[in-house]
Amino acid sequence: MIGMPNSKLLTIAVPAYNAASYLHTCLDSLVRSGDEVEVLVVNDGSKDGTLQVARDYAERYPGIVVAVDQENRNWGGAVNHALELASGTFFYIVDSDDWLDSAKLTEVVSRLRMLEEQQAGVDLYMVNYVYNRVENGDRHTISYEKLLPSDKVVGWDAMSNPSLDQYIMIHSAIYRTSVVRESGLVLPEGMSYMDSLLMLKPLRFVKKLYYHDCDLYWYTIGREGQSIDPSVLKRHIADQIHATHLAIDGFDYEKLQAISPRLASCSMRYLSAMLTVSSIHLFQINTPESIEDNKKLWRYLRQSDPVLCRKLRFTLAGLVNRKTALGRWAAKCGYGIAANLFKFA
């Protein structure tokens, strides 16, 4: 197997803040796939019993679960810490209020082992994820069927045109750990919504992809107080804007295009989604200041990269970015319809 002697095959990092009441559900789903999996539970300065839950699992599953304690550094700080400690050949993030299908995880571990034994050199192993609304039981699976051939090691040129909801998200992305480290990823700490940078920055270092058509990740929507709760997002809209700025700063469309037009297109769609979310939530806040913040965001994009700005105007982000009150109302309605259709937040 490729990698250092005695290293794990897969590190699953679980950033956890005040998660004592639901962390056990997450961890129960992660510990049944054998000792090739390392589960790093990073307690991010919780004020409840999160650390004790993590330590209890570390005692019950020695060699699999590791309880890591740190002062509060927010999600980005927890991921940075986990990436420093990870001994797995592959690296995956599972948020503490989400969970994995244990049987599917066992399949994934088996496939990863097979690919490493074959020295296939997979940099990004992709799976499906499920939007799971806890308040009414609605579920919607994001599958990459038809986007990528399944059960094959491929390059970017094998990617087809995506459907409306086929964005590569961190829930679907199991990266080779060395690829994430090679990208130089260090997430900003003390703020939220930095998952986009974890998704985007390593992407251009990916050469080989593998798609496993299985519903592995169950993404919880509707828990009170979670980061995607609209009221929480509105309170932290400055973090969302900052994350979008950082994504713009690190974006080099011409370099991505030179590597692969499909990679460039995939990355630009993701940035378009970030801009869309920022604009919609600023429109939902609907104050003179928030409307001006949206103008500033697009102005920042235009000044940073005029070519990229022109291209993004022909994406969903450009369609959403309306300048009149009626246009903004229509954009919010359209976003709401899409959210109901695809079951996302």
C-alpha cells in the first residue's frame, strides 16, 4: 500500500463545538469500518460535554478514535489542527451533527484499499451526499451519475456537463492528504464558512478522480443553531463575504484553464455558487447597508479579475445579482424555489 508504514488509510476529521447531544450519532457511524480508519475528533473549546464524549469513544475504540482538545479556533482552526495530525493517506471531513452510512463507509474503505494496492494514484475520491431535513424527514441525494463515470480512475477530461445541483462539495470529496497539504491550505481561524476554501484550493492539484456511486454522507438540515440556519448565516454574513473574497483572491482562471478546461469550469461554478449565496443572503437582510455590501462584493470581483467577473456574469451568480428591488425579490423567490426543489438550506 502506498504511504508511510503503519499509517492509516483514511483520516476522518470531526470538528466539534458544543456537540455533546448529537456527537454520539456521528461517531457511531464512523467506528465500524476497521482499524484502517482514523477518527480525529477535534473539540473546539466546547462549553458542554463534547470533550468527554470524544474521550469516551477514544477509550472504547483505541487506535481508531483520537480525542483532540484545543481552545476555540472555530471550524477552520479545527480542520487545520486535524490536517496537521492526520496520518491517513486520504482525508475527509464529517461535521459533528452529520453522519455516514456505516455500510457504505466500509465499501469506501475497501475501494480505497484496492486503489492503493493498484497504485492508481487517485487524488480525489468522490461519493454522493444526502440532504437530510430533520424537521420533516425530506431527503434529496446529490449524485454525480452522468457527471463522471463510476468505478473508474479518470482525469478531468472525463467530466461531463453538470446538472444544476451537481456541485462538488466537501461532503462528496475525499482528498488524498498529500494533495491538500501540497496546496498549502491553511484555513482562516475564528470565523465561519471556510469550507469553500477547503473545497477549492486543493482542486487544482487533483489529476486523477474516482467516483463511487454510493450515498455515503448524510447532511443534516434544520437543527437549530447550525451554521446554515438562515438567522445564523445573516448574523455572520461578514464571514461569508470574507470567504468569498478569499476564494476570488486565490482564483486563477487562466492557470486552471491551462490545466484542464473542465477543471476551470468546475471551479468557476463553485465560485459562482459562493457569490450566489452571498448575494441572496445580503438581499434577504435587505437593508441599505446589505445592498451596498453586495455592490462592493461584485466591485471587488471586477477589480480583482475583470475577465473572471465577465465570465461569472453569465453564470447563476450573474443571474441572481439584480440591481432593482423587483429584481432582488425575483432572485430571492427563485432561490427559494430551488431550495425547496433540491432540499438544500
